[in-house]
Amino acid sequence: MAPLQPPFSNGPVLEWPGQIGRSTMNRRLILFGILIFLAVGVSSTRSQERSSASEEAVSGESQNTREPVLQPHNPRYQLRIGDTFEITFRFTPEFNQTVTVQPDGFINLRDMPDLHVAGKTTPEITQILQKEYSRILRDPVITLQLRDFEKPYFIAGGELGRPGKYDLRGDTTVLQAIEIAGGFKDSSRHSQVLVFHRLSDQWTAVKKLDAKAMLNSADLREDPHLSPGDMIYVPKNSISKIRAFIPTSSIGIIPGISK
């Protein structure tokens, strides 16, 4: 707005007091609004940074404290390299076939690309086959039957009479498995038998068993049952560890040891 001047006056241009107040107030309001905008922006940025840092910290903590995932109570058998199974098509028997898992984990299928099946269960493979063959067949009904597969086993190592790999036939406990593997040797450390049980590809549970205490007390309630693939390891006792470093004639000086 152009400044007003008194009528019939050629003097200097003057602003009325009301105009001066409104102009100053407008400038102050604008400045105050800019300051508020900047303050809100800075606060929002810092809040986002704190939130991002908190999420990263929680994520890192969860990764560091992540625990192994336990397997189900009765896990299904997972196919391994060398396993053989039959694929049966109920309504289109011309597609029936017998396949073997190759060293790379794949199988060769009739009229279909190769399929990776190692590590999968038969229900999982059946579902995949039905999906794949639905491309050329209408609602295929497929069943799988294992013909040749790796038998359940356990491994016994360390200070045993006959360490090695053994078939796991029926319900077998750790002490029974040790007897199957030839029993303890004189150099065995009975009080620290280790049992390894695989939980997943990343985790293995380790249990220490005091076989000496169980045998001395004739209480076998703490004798655990083996699962397929478990490994037993019996370490050497302390005397056996030092025998390789001292003359045989010196063993007699150790209390409790006679020639």
C-alpha cells in the first residue's frame, strides 16, 4: 500500500502509527514461523536418526542372541545323495519312474527339467512334482515310495574298543551303543562321555554324560536314548595323555599306578 500523506502538503512522506505496528508485527510473525519450521525439521530428523539407530541395535542384538531352532519331535526323513525312490502316477502310469538322487542333489525326471530334492521330505517332493507336472497333465495324482535310502546309524569314536559307524537298530541308549562299539578301554575317561546331536545345519547339541557314576550306582535312568546320526566320543583320561611324554618306567612313581 502506498504511504499516505496529509492533504495540501509537499513535506516528507510519513507512515501512520497503525501501519508501522502492522508491518512490524507481520515481520515478527514471519520470522517466528520460520524458526518454528526449522525447529520441527531438526527435531524430526533427530527422531528419525534415533529410531533408525534403535532398530539397528535391536536387529544386531537379535542376531547375536539368536538361538538354535529345535527340530520337531518326530522329524520326517530328508532325502540324501544316493537315495532311490519310485514316482507313481495313478491315472497316467506311462509317467511312472524310479529315480536316484545324484551327487549334486538333483534327480532326472521324465519330460521335465532336473529337480533338486536333497534335504527335502517325501511330502515336500510330492507337492513340487504335482506342481511341475500340472504343466502337461491335468490334476496329476502322484505318490512317492522310498526304495533304497541311508539306514539310521550312530558314530562312536575316541577311546573305545571298536570305534566306527554302526546301524541304529531299535531303541538304543548311549551305554548300549558304547558296548556295541567294543566298550571302554583302559585309557577311557568314563566320567566325560560326550554325545553330539545335530539340531540343524547350523547347530549341534552337546551333552556330557558321567558314565562312571551311572555304572557305579547301577542307576541307568540318566542313560539317554540315541537318535539317528548321533555321535558318541569318549576322551582319554589324564594318565593316558601323559604316557606319550614320559618313560614307561616312570609310571610307577605316580600314586595309585603300579606296573
